[in-house]
Amino acid sequence: MTVSIQKTAEFLEHLHQSESRLGLRNEACRSRFLVHPYSTSKVCLFLHGFTAAPYQFEPLGKALFNKGYNVLVPLQPGHGLAGEWNRQTPPPLPTDIQTYQKFVLEWLQIAQTLGEQVVVGGLSTGGTLAAWLALEYPQQIERALLFTPFLGSSNSLFDQLIKTLPIYFEWFNKDAPGNFGYKGFRIPALRIFLELAEKIVEQAESEVAAPVLMVCSEGDRAVNRTQQRELFKMILKHQPKSWYYCFDDSLHIEHRMMTKLEDNDYEELVITLARAFVNSDLTWVEFQKMASRIADGEAYEQIQRELHLDSQASQQLSAMMTENFGCDRLKCINPSQA
């Protein structure tokens, strides 16, 4: 173990111990660090969703760790803390976006000690932060995985409430299975992500981002998919190695799409997309051509040889782009038709 990796491992162990003393809501809220005793070709830094916790990235993190990568899923500021949080005493979530930006930059530096290339990813507001990193630091980010990033809610009226009201809001699904995070929050804590999203969209119009995988779902009623598609189109103009995939409504994959514990009975599909993108150098045009060839019945072995894909990834992508998962392939991969 090199000196830098050893120091990072000691820091992660210290953080693990400090979280034990901090007092977390439950074990699901504890940071996840899956680290080999050596530097790996890629290191993944994942950012959980708003009011949630690192448990959301446990399945994907384990899959990529088993693939030979180091994986970091830190608990974000103000999240996962034990307490009787309610309208009178809301959870202590930051209301300054710089708190999160400083946090992710510190973790980017930590990640760089554990691997040659850094992959960042996030769900919802975590995806918003990952998009910010991809645009602000494209030279330091190898890939960015944006799982249904929060760029605005599906209801424009709710966006107006976010922008103006200081009220406390409880999630409609606060008692849903797998919800280990906070059940509510004060609106200003979410407002900062809406403001960040607006800046990201403006920035994407003219600047080059790191290659981006945008994963969305027709069954997601929480966020604005039109805004997600528009952001992808902007990123694609300057970064051709970006992909887009939207799960068909028939799969009933909702906003919390990372685990079976939450809303996704098909978590392996998310893992398949992420693994394929992380290990591929295909452009968007090549990815679409691959989907068309699969839909036309061409054997995935032939496609895998020609495009130099990981054999398992090409087989799994072939399965995803057929009727097996109720997906019209063009609708699912082409944001202009979604």
C-alpha cells in the first residue's frame, strides 16, 4: 500500500469512527467506503439524494468494487443525523450551496488518491452536484453518472413554491419501504439545488463537460424530464461521448431508482448501464447505432467484437434493448423522441 493510499485509508477509518460517535439515524445512513489495498484504474465517488443517505449507492457500489474499482459514498452535510425532526425542529440541512460544493471538492481530492481516473455519480440532487462537477472540472472527471438529476420538479407550481416559501414540507412517501432518511425538510434547503440547476443549464450551453450518462424514467413523477432531456442535448453538443437512457413507464421505476429497497425492482438495469458506460468509449452516435443493430436482431457477440465492449456489458445491454423490459428502444435512448 503506497503512502498516499495508506493515509487515505486511515482517514476513512477515522471518519467511520467519528460517524459512530456522531449519532446517526441508523446504519443505513453511514458512509460506504469500498476500497482495495491499492490504487485502481478508476475510483467512483457517489452522491446520495436529498434527505437520503449512502445506502442508495450500496448495490451499484458493490458491483463496481467487484469490478476492481475503489468506491466512495460519503454521507453529505446535515444528512442522516438522529433526532426528532419535525415542523418545529427541521433537520439541519444546509441552506448554502457552497457547503455542498466545498464538500464534493474535498471528496474529489480524496478520490484522486485512490485511483487513476475519477468517476462521479449522483441521484437526484446528488446528480445535480455530479453535473456541476462534470462542467466545472471536466479535466479531473473521467465520467459522470447522472441518475434522474434534480433540475426542477414535475410541477411548475411546486417550483414556484420552492423559490418563494420558507415552509416545512413532508415527503408524500415518507413512510415508504426503504426510506431511511429524513421524512421532511424546510424548503430553503431544496431551493439551493434549484438555483444550482439553473446555473448548470446556462453553463452547459457553452462549456464542455466530462462525458455524461443521463439515466431517467418515465415512471418518475418527481422531477421534470423535459429539463433533463434539454440538459443532455446541451451537454451532447460539446461532449459526444455522452449517453442517455430513459426507462419505460411499464417498469414502474420511480424517482428513487438505485435500489430494490426503494422504488426499483430492476436495480440490475441501472447497474448494467453504469458498468457499460464506465467501461466504454462509445460516442452517443455509436451507442444509438448499437441499439439499432440489437433491435434488428444482430448477435451481441458480433457487436461486442466490433465495438470492443466488455462481453458481459454487451450481453446485458442487448437484453435491455429488447422487449424483455417493455422498452421501445428509440423512445428509451433518444431524448428527442422521449
